[in-house]
Amino acid sequence: MYIIERQIMDTQPQESLSPKYYISPIITVSPIITVCPEVGIIMGSRNDLPHMNDAKVILERFSIPYEIKIISAHRTPEDMYEYAKTAEERGLKVIIAGAGGSAHLPGMTASMTVLPIIGVPVASANNHIGGIDSLLSIVQMPRGTPVATVGINHSDNAAFLAIKILALNNPIYQEKLKKYTEERKKEVREESNNLK
């Protein structure tokens, strides 16, 4: 059974939401209502997708509705602006932004919304310093425009942080996190016992 503790809206044709945004997935609860995405996942290019896919896996495991989009701070700045400016009114509560190289996407997005932004530094294939440049670019934000930054290529931790932020006002997510923590404890203890 799926328990709704989220903002809901009347079902409308996909085009009425915005033809520019592919929302994946919109969870249908009944023929009349759908659940709006709470987390946005954005990245600078399709090359970042293998590194950002772990965020999708974690959010799906916890049944967190999300949307995903490729937006480039340098090649499609107008799309980035529109995405950030409309994120809150579309029901998003957290944005996970992955970027490589100069990695401006997380910081620029943070400058245009009050929503929390979690930055994922991406080590791109042609990057010879392993994503350190992206890490430093994302983590060194000016005062008043913070971006929470996780490890290089660790979109999984970005998803966990997003869930913890959402859980502050959602007891269902809190219980899911507690259950996950207990499962992890059990796994580690079993691994330890198997060494004997």
C-alpha cells in the first residue's frame, strides 16, 4: 500500500506541466490524483548520467518521487534559469545537481532558488585530475549561497541527504531511514560473524 504524505494535484495532460520537462516517474495513486516530484535531479550532460544514476536507484528504493533533466549551465543557461525559478512552485523540495569540469550548475542553480541544493562533483572521462576541479568548484561557494557537496561521483549520498532533508517533515521517510539503518547494521554484523 502506498501512503500519501505529499503534495497532490489533479491529473492533467503532461504538456500542461511543461513541455520542456520530462518527469520520471509521476506516481499515479488513483485515476484522479498524481504525486508531484519532491526531488529534482539535474546534470550538465548525458555523460554525467552513469554517475547520477545511483541517485535515481536510492530515491526509487525509498519511493521518493523525482524528476530528472539534462541542463547545462553553459550551453542552455535559459533552461537552467527557468528550472531553478520554477522549481519551488512545481513542488520540488530539494535539487541534486551533478556537474563536471568547472561545475557551475549546482552553484548557479543555488543562486536562483531558496531550495536546498546538493552538488555532486563528477569526474568526467576526459578529466585527468579525477574530478578534484569539480569538487573545489562546487564546495567553494560564496557566503549566503551554500551548496551541500558530497564526494566525487557519489550521487547515492546526495540522494540519502535529500531523503534526510525531506524526512524532517515526513515521519514516513523517517521510519524508512531508520529501517534502512537497521538493515545496514545487520549486514555489517553478519559479515563480521562470517569471518570467524
